[in-house]
Amino acid sequence: MELTNEQRLFFGLESIDPSWDRMEVPSNTAHWGLSDDAVVLYFDGDVLRKVICIWKDGGFEESSYHLKTQNNRTVIAPITSKGKPKRLNGMNIMRCRPLGTYMDLHLNEDGTARVLIGNYDTQTTYYSSEMACVKLPPEEFISKWIKETTEKDLADLNAFSSAKRKHCKFKEGDFFRFRFDRKHYGYGRVLFDVYKWVESGGAFWDILMGRAVCVSIYHIVTEDPDVSIDELVKLDSCPSEYIMDNILYYGDCEIIGNASLPKEIDYPVMYGRSINFRDMDKICLCIGKTFREIPLAGNKLQTRGFINNGMRYWPSINMNTVKACIEAKSNNPYWESKHSFSNHRDLRDPAFKEEYEAVKKQFGL
């Protein structure tokens, strides 16, 4: 599948100029090292402007570049004065920074499209079909997307594509807004900045990869972009979780206000044997800003994998999960959605009530 220029307009992608040369590299060209049917390259003279990877399953990924090439388009020219020419192949292209808006369309096992539209320059996401809970075959998705696109949507896309990278400040107690899809908003709150806590001397079980922040997502799906924080604090929330701070730092989630946090916060629970190879004879428990250790000798270690140190860029929720929690007036749908992830077992899950009680007793909580 390869989009037309008319279709690209509706996804915020750079158009292909008729004067650009199209070159197709078949998948049996070993030095490209990609499991796809073909890699399609577009050149403006000796400048590589567009790379489209067409996957075997029928999906594709389209990105824009501005890479100068040499030797009849077989070599990437040095990017800096101290750089060296590199062979034009898949591996070396992936080492170069793409530009602007990209689109990634993969196929799920059931033949529906998994779509992500983002911006390399700003490190932000415009749309995720997983977050929006949309599952349609590729052609149907593209047709429906174009049909439903309004003038406002096009203006939003243009603003998204031309935006500059931001480095946003955030702090504990901040409320933020994000998009589930092009019409519906969600809201959340920053509960704990792990990096700043550790930097200030606070004790924490250092097993999270990346710069972690703890957030919770409120039980609300709305078309209203101006829900007040006074309204939000009255709502229930999905269980908090640790994520990388990217969506806050780069502005994917917009800060809309701040207020003091409550004294009691429902932090994620991390429990298990120490993973420090120099000091593994300990059992560790970390609940937010509470970190405790006890000797492994003489204490029973729960064996069901409650270390709970997996992190994502986005909270592990989507629009349907939040709607289900709202309808059920509980977080049971959230926990049910997590049961398939064996490395994300959290002792707060009602399914592990007995184990959690045993752990709390073990640590004197």
C-alpha cells in the first residue's frame, strides 16, 4: 500500500513532488536488512526526501528525510564536517533523523489496521488507533478517516506538522489534558516525579528504565477541552502507573492547572527479590515514596512476578477501558485489561488481595 498525494494531505504527510525520482528496493536485497516487501525511495536530485517501507503483511511506514547522497545515490554524504560517507542502506538510513510528520500502519492478526501518526521533530503523537480503540481494515480506515476529516481537523494537522519542539515543565500535582482521538479528550494528574525525588535524596527501588513519572487517568471521556480542575478532583481515577516522562516533557499532554495532592495516594506496588547482582539476598517493596528491604533468608518470597517494573510512553489505558470503568463505576475493567501482561502484575489488583495482605504483613505495613 502506498498513499496518493491527495490522501497524504489528510494525514499531515509531505506530498511527493512529480519531479522526484522513485526507486524501489526489493526485499531480497540483503543489505537493507528489513522484513518487508520493498523499500520505496524518493529522490529530489541527489537528495533523499521520502522513505516508504512496505511491509509483507500489507502495512507501511512513511517518513520524510533530507539526506544528501553521493556516487549516483549509493552513499549518504557526511552530515558533519568530521563525518564520513555511509552506504545508502536501511540500517544507515535508520541512524539518520527523519523529519516532520510520519505515518505507521501495521496490520493486526485479524487484518485490521494499527495506525500511529506522529511528528519526529516535536516527538509528539497526533493519533493512535490503539488509544482510540479503532479497528478497521486499512482501506476502510483510510476512507473513513478522509470522509470524517473536517476543515478544523485539517487546520489542526497543519499546526501539528509545522509545530516546533517544546520542552515543558511539569510538577507533582499538575493536571493535564490529552486526546483519545480527534474529538475526545481525557484528563490525568501527575502524582510523583521519581527523578526529582531520587535527586533530592529520596529512597526508591531503582528498577524502572527511563525517567519515570507516576500518573493517574481520570474516569472521563469528553468532547469538552475545558473541564476545570474543580470538576476533575471529584472524579474517580484509574490506578496510577509509572510512565516515561516524554508525553509531559514534549507537550503531548498539556498542563491545565495544579493543586496540592491528597495525603493518601494510591501508588503502584513493586515487590520482589533484589535484581542488584551484588546484593541479591534481599526482598524489596516499593510503594511510591515508601521503600523497604528485608533479608531473603528466613522470609517467604511471593513467586507470581510482582516486580511490576515495566514502563510505557503512554499509560496503559485506552478510550474503551476508561469508558468501561465509568460504566462499571469501578476499576475492574482496567485490571481485567492488564491480566494478559504477566510482567505487569500489580499487588493492588483485587485478584491478588491475599498476596498483597501477606506482603504488607511481611513488611509490617
